[in-house]
Amino acid sequence: QVQLVESGGGSVQPGGSLRLSCAASGSILGIYTMGWYRQAPGKQREFIARITGAGTTNYADSVKGRFTIARDNAKNTVYLQMNSLKPEDTAIYYCNILIFRDYWGQGTQVTVSS
């Protein structure tokens, strides 16, 4: 029983910023790799960013330099700071945690348009 709840999505103009949050709860007895993915209509789910339990991060080339992933283990929460947003960033953003298998949240909608 692991639950992930994303929040922080919304509509912004190109060049704007959003900070997404993902709160994890349930049977989590340790610190595990967590990540962010996104899926636009008609496309497959795309890797965005990942952070390990030790704090090591990696990013997709499409967001490198614009997005930052971070975590707060005291709050069981992972964040995605998104800056310089572009229309092509429009998608549903999903959080996941790897505990021998992947667990996923339901996603939060991000829309970037003028």
C-alpha cells in the first residue's frame, strides 16, 4: 500500500514557472529513488527527472537547465521546479517511486499557453 499524490499543476504563460509536489505515504520503510515523468496527448510517457535516495539527480535533455528535482525526506515529498516553461511542456506530470517495482500517482495537469 503506497500512495502518491501530485499537486501544483496549472496554467501558465510561456516563460513562466511552476513547482510541482508529490507526497508519498503508506508502506515506505526507507528512502527510495523517486522521479517525474510526463505524458502529452497522443504520446508515450516521457522521463523528466529522477533523484535517488542518496540525492543523485539526472534529467532528460529536453528539460536540463530549466527543471530542478529535489526531495524532503522529512515530508516524504519530492518536488519539481519548472522554469522557462514552453508550450511543448504541456502534459500531465506523474510522480513515481521505485520500491522493487514502480508506483505511480494520478498526475497533475500542466498547461503552457499564451
